[in-house]
Amino acid sequence: MSLFGEYLNQMIRGRGVPISRLAREAGVERTAIHKALNGDRILPYPAVESLVRYLKLSPGEAKKLHQYYNLLFESENAGRAREIVRGMFLRLSGQHFPGPEEWQNQSSGQLYCSRQDKGVYRGYGQIVRLIRSLMEEERKCPAPKIELALPPDMKAWEDCRDWFCAACAHRRGPEGEGRGRAGGRDMEFSHIVCLDAAGDAERDDLRNLEALSRLLPGCILPGLRYHIHYYYSDRGQARYTDPLPYFLVTHTGAACFSPDCQTALSFRTAEQIAYFHACFSHMKKSCHRLVEYLESPEAAKKAFEDVAAEGGVCAILPQPWLRRAQTEGWTVLFTRKGIQDFLKTGRQCSPFPGAGEAFQRNRRGRVLLDYLETLCGSGAKGRIVNDGRFAISRRLMMAVSAGGVFLCGDEAGHGIRIREGVLCRAVHDWVIHFSDSDDVFDREETIEILTEELRVWQSG
């Protein structure tokens, strides 16, 4: 039985209506209903609408039934792709950097991890120590840079990257002071990954999407510039170098990893380091760039406009105050906390120039009221995300079309733009379906919530 059949059966049994009577009075064939409940047949859309009307489903029940109905027409791969993107956004929204006390517990008070005097490292623990030591040594160089050709699902590297970012946050302090080299501010990472092109397009797209979704959250980690380069190979498992397939190189050392990433060799001579730098430079010439960093509000605005020009725009913002979104019918998802922050401070969250000026108190209510009037009409498709089901970071701002993604993370005016086709299409598809899911309040619920927030603010 499909999810559609299960849910429809639940609605019918909840109303206590016999199938024969339902079929007769709703005008739908009894055999068709039975086959739909068993998953042996897909009902025509008009028949589904007739059942919704006859059973007098609530807006929420009808919405869920339609969601399950749409799933009947999708491939298993399409659903899996949305699961991958959903997980990516959960990581984007859930990035956490330990405070001083937490950091001390994690690192036992040691920010520096000393290098062991041996060339072979085995197992997760030893490999993590090797990578950390290389990262800490590189941080002290005049122009720190790490080049790596590692698989995107290598846990030791992911943990070391997040460890390093947490260490940078700890050094900068709670208010972000000390953003110089000591804080890792100008550390640059260049990461080359291989994507599959073995011939099965759907299978390869899913595998490549999973790889890219693991890497993308690192691109907006505060204090880092994490450049991802990718190429395609039809060799199954790409072998970057021989005899070992993966490597990492800094100014002071290099590490080479086995295919399962459970064994590593450490190299320290100038000739060895130069060899791996040359390998990396040669590989990068045949790579595509995944992300473009936008270093100013002007560049961010242009990237946003480029994405918007593609059409079919969806945006995830803390607040819905984009004039084009209201006039051009974009789908905009925002948070209740974002509205509360605006009413409290008068500041709009936006990566664009001129958005930082705070509204006076008497203007804040007018802004929200104007938006409510637009939402009640037909000029805006704004929805509040149900953060009880799916939390979105109040610092995450995104615009997505089928041809591009603009993403602004921790710092307004400093975002990234993505053009890689598989990732862009998957993110766009996920946002479209997400906006019509139970994780997002519908139009009427959104209006009710905004009206309540305005009433509470006016009475406060």
C-alpha cells in the first residue's frame, strides 16, 4: 500500500463511510477506490478532488493527501534527492561552534596538536592527529593555505575541519574580535573531488549530489574560504595519485591516504611537498569550480539578481521584505523569529547595500501591516517555516532557481553562488516541495501568525 492509499484509508475510516456509499455519492468508481487503497492503481486527479470534497477534509488533511498523491508520480531517485538536500539544509542550519568552556572539554585545553615523529599513521585517531598538526603548523605561515584531494565522505577530514573552525571561533572570542591570521581569518582551503560519470545518469546524479551536499556547508563556515573544485571520471573510484589515491598538502608537510582512508603516510622534505603541490596544480586545471565567493554587498546583490533572472525563484530569508518577491510572486519562506527580531529592533536582515538602517518604532508596524495586506491579496507567496518541525537558521539567506543558487551565511554581504547543475536542480526541487509540506505553515496560518505577532507587539 502506498502512502497515499494508507492516508486515504485513514480518512475514510475516520469518517465511518462505507466504500460503496463513498463511491456512489462522490461519483468515483468503487473498484478504482479499492485499487487506489491497495496501491494497484492511481486515481485521476478529479476523482481525488471529489473525495476531498465529499469527505470534507480540512485544509491540512487535503494538503497532506495531495502531497502523497504527487509522490505516486515520482521516481524513487527524486525522493532520495530531496532527502539528501534536506539533510544538507539541516547541517547548514545546525552548525554549532563550541563556546570556551565546551571547547576546553573537547580539546582538553590544547589548541595545538603536536606532530608525532613517525611516517605511518593508522586508524581514525592517529590520522586526525596528523591532519590537525598540519593545520596548526600551516596557520602560522604568512599566507596559510591547505590543498587537498580527499573523498567528500572522509570523516576524519570533516571532523578536523570543524575542529579547526571551532578553534578559530574560540581564539576570536565571543564578539568576533581578533579576526587576523591568528584567528584563521585568511586561511584558504582548496578541495578537489571526483564526481562519477560511469554511464547511469540517475545513479551518478544521486551519488554526486550526496557528495556535494556534504561539502557545501563547509563553504559558509565563518572565518574560512573553502574552495571546492570538481571533475568527472568514468573510472568508478578515481585514483588521484599512485600508489595511494588521496592526499593533503601544506607549506610544511603532506599526507597521503589509502583508498579506505584508514592509513596515511607523512612527508616532510621540500622535494616531497613540491611534488604534491605540482600534482594538485595539474589536477585543478581540468576542474570546475563549485562555489564563487562574493566579498561585498554589491557582489552579493549582483549574484542574487543573476539567480533571480533565471525565473521560478524561491527564497529562504529570516524576513520577507524583498520588494521583488512581493511584486513578482516569488515563493518566500521566512521565520517567526525573524519577524519578532524586526519588530524588536527595526532592522531588516538582508545581504544588500542600504538594508542595515533601522526603522523607527512607528514604521515597524506599518511595514508588517503592508506585507499582511499584500499577503491577503494575490501579490505575495510568503510562508512561515514551522520551526517546531524544521529549524532554519536566522542567519541563512538563500535564493534559488533551477539555474543557480545564492547563499549567504554568517556574514551579510559575504555569500556564495553555485551554478553546478545537479545541485541547483535538486535544491530548487527541494525548496518547491518543502514550501508545500507540513514543515511550512499554509497561507491562512501564516496570516494568523503575523496578525498575532503584530497584536502582541502593539500591546507591548
